[in-house]
Amino acid sequence: MILFYPSRYLTWRYPKRYRNMIIQTKGDVIRLRGSLAENQWPAIKAAVSLLLADHPGGVIIDASGLTDISEAGAHTFMDASNFIQAQSARVIVCGFSEPILAEIRRIPGVRSQLVLASTIDEARASLEAGGAATAVAGTKPAILVPLLGAWRKALAFAASEAVARRAEAHLLYVLQVPRNLPLGAPMPEQEQEAQHNLAEAEKALRRRGVTVRKRTTRARDVVEGAARFAADTKPDLVILAYFKEEMSQEGSRYEVMGTFCHEAPCDVVFYCVNP
């Protein structure tokens, strides 16, 4: 087996039954070629770990060059899915042929954990749209504005606070992933909407002279995901807005307030606004 790195070539001399497998790396992509007759996760893991160091937003495993796979080889992706889940790493696998995918899906647990895309382009678009799980620390105070509820109304309040505090605004879009899919699964429509809404919000705040950072995270529930993001990143202020008719109803919106007040380690401001 030969493993190609961008600046050098490394060769492992394995027993003959291993030698029909080739792993190549280029940029953020790991390409698999040949016959996957044995569990090759140790070698692939080494490549994944190296690429994640250079591409923290995530890496892609392109399996379109695989010609066949054995049951033992299919366990490569069981180990891969366990690694992805344990490390919370963004690793997307693409390009499986139908026969190979059918063999992999015979392994219990792989179907629910392995993050799949059809093509490299789809995988990369997903990484770019949903890559940031935490905010980069800045020198200015941070105001977190989750794009929930009446978020367009919240932007006006956030702009005023940012100017007064000389703070920057962290815009957050939460990608809601169904429970029957891996948390890192590509969500093309949601990812496109995230980019559109974040760009719209950024434009509105920049017109007021506010420094903006755009963030995304993934969660099963958007409110819990946004509150957890606030707990992890510790902003100086969280601003949310909901329409009055929503806030006046008992139930879900009161749960929003309770969740944020419990999770966020900072002041949280809720605005009740007219449509």
C-alpha cells in the first residue's frame, strides 16, 4: 500500500493481501483506490489526523476509487464512524458505489453514524456551510445573536448594543439535524439557507459599522443547540427577539427563555416585538 502526502511519499510494506489498497491525500481529500480486503482504518486514521490538523473545518474521504470490499474491509468504516463520533470530527465519506455501500450497511451501527455525501462537491459545500462549532476568541466583547424567532428584529437591538459596548456581533445559525441521521450529515437545503441568512444579517450589521463573525453549529434541537453554543463560547451578551403573539403563549417560548437563562453564562435579553 502507498500513502501519498502532498510533499512526500510514504510506503508501507504489508503482506501481499494488503497491497491492492492505495490511499492518496490532496488538500482536504483522502482518496481510496483499489480493493479493500482488510480493515485499513489505522492507516486511514493517520491520514485523517494529519489532514484535520491542516483543515480543522473537516476532511473528505473519497471512496469512488474502491473496486470491491470484503466484510473485514467494511469494518474500516465502523472504526471510522466510532472515531468521528468520539472525536466530534467533521469527516464526510463520499463516492460509494451501490454494491460497496450495501456491504457497509450490513455492519450494525455504521448506517446511523457514518456521514455520507454523494460527491466531493456536496461534501465540501457541507463542510464550508457547517464547519464552525465554536467561536474564535476576539479582543472585543462579544454579543451572540442566534438567528431564531424574529431575528431580523433582534439585529437592530444588537447593533445598538454593539456600538454602545464597542463589541462585535457573533451571528449564529443552528443546523437542525434529524435524529435518524448522523449529526455531521450534509443538509444541502439548510446549509444554503444558513449561508443566505448569515449573509443577510451580516450585511445589515455592517451597515451600522459593527464587526461581525458568522458561526454555525449542529444540533438536534435549535434552541438547545444555540444555548449550548452560548455556554461553550461564553459571550458577553445574548440577544433574542420573538413576536409578541409567540411570547404570550405558554409552552415553547417560555421554554426558550428557561433554556437560555439556565445555559448561558452571561446576560440574556429577550425582546417581545410587533410583526
